[in-house]
Amino acid sequence: MEVKENKIDIGGKTVYYLSYERGNMRNFILLHDSKQRSDSWAKIDALRKIGQWGFNVYAPDLPGFGNSEQNEKYNFGSSPSKGASFIKDFAEKLYLSSLNIVGPSVSAGVALKSVIDSPELTNSAIIIGGLGVDHILNELNKIEKPVLILWGTRDNIVPIDHGQKYHDLIASSIFVRIDGTGHCIQLEKPDIFFNNVKKFINNL
């Protein structure tokens, strides 16, 4: 089984995504930050590795990034709500439910807002050095689904105390500090990232 490249139409625009499908009902969606795209996950073999735990795995280029066309409706940079709307439409287009959404950096707000807005579609959220969360701070206490918060102790983009704040506001969250890593734990120390995610998922 191989990772596949795909293109679909969402909201009248082309969306490119990578997929590793096992044909079951459990799904991961891997988001990227504002400086990367879906292939950042392919470089660490994330789709296949997570897929082999028994999941279908999808890594879209968010609208306006990589090979996906710009669509103002989903401009997540201006609003986590718009990003969450894209996740919902992407999931419905592919008939996906039971979503575990990984949101690094600026996509963290999208992942958390998706859990808030679409609890019927989502199973959990995993955020890494979360940016874009301050817009929805007053909504974090609504989250009841499990959330894993990963933060590098050497993150010089977003201080680690932000992660502690989010953990305090989300009763269902787990906060893990990763020693010696910066803002992009998944790229800097992928083995540690995978181990933490697998432990989290196995305990759900």
C-alpha cells in the first residue's frame, strides 16, 4: 500500500491532498503550518506510519498553499473558523468521520475549532506549538473531546506557557513538554512525535 496523490473539488476550487487508506472508519487528518504543505508529512513518512496503526490518513494542502487553489471562504490565516469550515467540507466530501486532527503551529486553532464546531465528526485533536488559538480562547472550555498538546521546551516562536494556558482551559487535554526541541517537534524529532501520538491514541 502506497501514499497516493489526489485532487478534488471543494467549494469550486481544486484541493490537493495525500492519502494512505486502509478502508476502515478511523481517520487522521494532518494539517500543515503557514510555511509548509502536505509534503512535510511525507518527508517523515507520517501517512504510512500512522496508517499502519489502523487508520486512513489524509494530508491536504490547505487552500492557497502548495497545489491547492486559493479560496477566500477557507482563508484559515484570518480565522480558525474558516479553517474549521474547510475541514468539515473536506471530511464530508470524502465521507469521513471519527477524525483525529493534527494541527501544528498556526493550524492548531483550526484543529481545536473543528472539535468545537463539529463534535459529531471529530474524535480528538493533537496540537503542536499552537499558534492561532488566541482567537478562540473563550471557546476552549467547550471542548470535551481528548486533546494532546505537544510543546518544545525551546520553542522560540510561541512560548511554552501558552501551551500551559491552553491545557488549563481544556479539561480533557494532556500537556507534554518535549525537551530540547523547538517549534516543529514533528520535523525535529519525529520518533518522539510518533511515540507520543501513538500513546495518546491507544489510550482513547
